[in-house]
Amino acid sequence: MSDSPSGADASEPDHTAVRVALWRALHVRADPPPHVLDDEIGLRLADPGDDWRTRGDMTMPGIEGIRASIVARARFVEDLVAERADAGAEQYVILGAGLDTFAQRRPELASRLRVFEVDQPGTQAWKRRRLAELGYDVPPWLVFAPVDFEAGDAWRERLVDAGFDPTRRTVVASTGVSMYLTDEANTATLRDIATLAPGSVYATTFLLPLDMLDDEQRRIQEFSMRNAAASGTPFLSLYAPDRLRRAALDAGFRTAVHVSPDDLTHRYFADRDDNLRPPAAEQFLVAEV
């Protein structure tokens, strides 16, 4: 998912989804090239006003590391999609798509798949309206699958209703959301995805428990947790890598691999002259059916 937990107003995207779009744009505006991800379309969708760079969530403690993590995880997922499309994947599911702009930025890759964006009905209606206002068509390979999470909708059923074929090899991505869900909900998601076609892959981010962070990172994460709670979207689940990896294997995945921020730094930041690096707090799990 793309940082879009339930609770968004029907007329606008979730605040966390807007933050992610702005952090992605801030990377382009504030950091020197080469850029890990070049995405200002989300900024145009959000249309936050001329003073958006002075917002508190754009200047908060540790913001450089946060935006490094945001762009690194997006780039990692898109590289994974490209790799799996070359290997025969036919579908790409973005759980909690928010203001994701993969379809608009990477049509040469996206058009090789059926891309399903899963999110709240109100968020998707808002996004489709904004895409139209900006002149973006919705191509036939892009499918919006509205799921009313608050009403208890089963995302898997709504996805099938939208044309998803669970017998075809699929990439499923969920970024920036596991911490907003209960452990039971995260486990249920693992079990659902583990029943997809062999060769399907699930990429999800998760946050480390506070006792696995150094003092500076712990202070930054505690700050984020306070802000999230104040916004009505508290962090509910934090995971040690081995625990989530074991949960994926228990759910039925054939393999489960932990990808650390050090791995992402080696891939995307090693040749940079500045200190832009993803911090330790957010990690990746990549599990294959």
C-alpha cells in the first residue's frame, strides 16, 4: 500500500498519501541529481499550494532520511515489477495506492501488465477526477478497484470483481501501511496473497520495534508515532525482520527475503556525494509464492 490507511474523507485523499506524494516531489526539488525517483506528478495531483515546502511534515526532524526511504522503496518496487514482468508476471496490484503515479510515469512498463490500484472509493473518485483535470487518460490496462475497508470489504473479492485473475502470476505491493494495521490484519493479508499463482511475489514494508533502533532513530520514530496517533492513525504493528519473515513462510509463501535499508543504500545511494540515505526504521520483506 502507498501510505493510505483507512479513514480518508470521501472528498479527498488520506493525509498520509498526500505526504508521500510531497516527499517524493521534495526529493526532486531539494536533492541534487541523480534522483532515485523522479516524481512530481503526485505533487500536481495533490495541488497543496505554493508554500507546501514549509509545511511541518516537510521540515520535521529526520526529513532527509524519511524522503530517502520513501523514494527508495518506490524505486525498489518498480524495479521488482520490471524484473518480474520480464519473467512473465501479468498483473501488478498496488494495495492502498493513494497518489501512486506508476501508471502515469512508467506507461512503457505498466502497459505490459494489468495494473490494479486498490484504495478507498472516495480516494479513488478524487484521484480519477484530478487525473482528468490534469489531462491524464485512464488506459485499458489500468484498473481502479475501490474497496471500502471501513465497511469490512474483503479486498481480494473486490479485486476479482474488478477483473483480477488469481491464476495469473502477479506482483503485489504494500508500502507504508503495515504499521497502521493490526497483526491479525497483516497476517490475513499474507495468507490471502500466498494463495495466488505460483511465481507471484509480495513486497511489503514494515517498521522495526523501537528497541531495535539507535537513540537518534528511536527519537525520530517516536516523533512519527506521536504525530500518527494525533492524526487518528496510530501505529499498531512493528516487526523484527525474522518475525515477519517467519509469518510469511507460515502463511504459505515458498520463500521470504528481508531487504534492509543497507541493501537499498547499496543499490540507489552508494555513488551520491551527499548524506541522503534511508534510515534503519523501515525495512522490506519480499515473499514469493
